[in-house]
Amino acid sequence: MKLKDKTAIISGGSRGIGGACVELFAQEGANVIIGDVLEADGQALADKLGDKVVFKKLDVTQEDSWADAVATAETQFGGVDILVNCAGILTFNHVADLTAEEVRRTLDVNLYGTIIGTQAVIPPMRKRGAGSIVNISSTDGLIGSNAHAAYIASKWGVRGFTKAAALELGLEKIRVNSIHPGGVDTPLANPMNEEREEYNKRFVTFAAQRACDPKEIAQGVLFFASDDGSYCMGSELAIDGGLTAGLYYYGHPGAPDIKFG
């Protein structure tokens, strides 16, 4: 087991990518703190996975809430080895119609939450003599897109913060890396809960020709969190079915057979 006797805090761990990480980490031998504001979902997942998984309500925008999560990890399991910053929110709006409240809330959860979460685990990781922090950014932290400019700004911020933190914390054997998912079937990206077969049709312009399962993202997170990724510091992994690889010239050889119009 790749995470035997390690302890991880996973924010946004009640469902989606975070939930998939919780399940995989538990399978790989880790103790896990599920940190989330979704209490019912988080507690249900913890109950399902047994005594090595504990739910703790976590508002990632509040330093006191992070301190409580870290204290729970130390009390229950003796420390913190891994942090997965996965909590995030997404809204759709034209850039001209973005409200100040919408922008601030998005940056607070997605970027500020990542920063103060990282700060919260530095002391316990220093006690351990090492650690791994995996920040969930997005393909929207690598390229631009329409209809969610605040989210894109936050995810580029996560990417940049990861680089800076990796340089500083890497000197203390605390590794910081980022995952950039694209086209994932989660409640965040698929709020209408379309069936997978129907949802896959949204990704016919991807080389993969389908949506991504959260479990596929969790495998990438596991790589960075475990000793398999021991030489990765400030690295970024796009798990996106080819979204960021480039663009197709439709109607020419090597492109999907898509009829437009």
C-alpha cells in the first residue's frame, strides 16, 4: 500500500474528485480527514470507509476551521503527512456581468483557501520532517475559456502559488504540486447530473471522446502524494483527455468526425 500509516487531510472530500481521493487513499492505507462543509455527504463517506476515515467540518476560507482540522488529524492520527486542496466552487457568467461578491467568493474558496490550508499544515509537516501538498487547479489554470473568468483567475492563482510554495517548502522536504483536471464528471462540473452517456457528448472535441471519471484524477493525486512522486516539486499534471494538447483542424485527416451547423 502506497500510503500505509500516512495521514491526509482532503478538503472538499465529501464528493467528486475529493471523494474519489478519500476512497483511494483509504484503500492505499492512509488515515484520512475529510474536510468539507457538506456534512451529511462527508459523514456518510466516513461511515462507509471505517475508523481510519474521519469527517471534520471545514470551511476553507477560515483559518480557525483549518486549525481545527489539523488538530483533529494530530489528535486522531498523530500528525499530518499529506494535504489535498480540493475544495472549490464554480459559477458561470459573462465577464461583463460578474458581481464583486461572486468574484470575491470564488477567489476566497479556490485560491485563499488553498493558501491558508497550505500554511496550516506546514507546522505538523515540519514535525514529520517531510510532507506532500497536492493542489487541485484545473485545465482552466493552463488555458482560458469563456463564461467563468473568476474561476479561471482563481485556478491560475493556484497554479502560481504552487510554484512559489514548491520552491520554498521543497527545501524542507515538503513537496507541493498541482493537478489540472479537465472534463470531469462531478457535481461541480455536471450540476444537472446528466447520465454519463449523455454527458460524454459534451466532450466530442477532446481526443478522449468522453468525460473523465473522478477516480482517474485521484490516481494522479496519489502519484504526487506518495513516494512515487518524490522528485516532483512544483510539477503540474494535466489529466484532461487531450484538452490542452492542442486544437483540431476539423475536416482534415486526424480530426474527429464532427458535423457542425
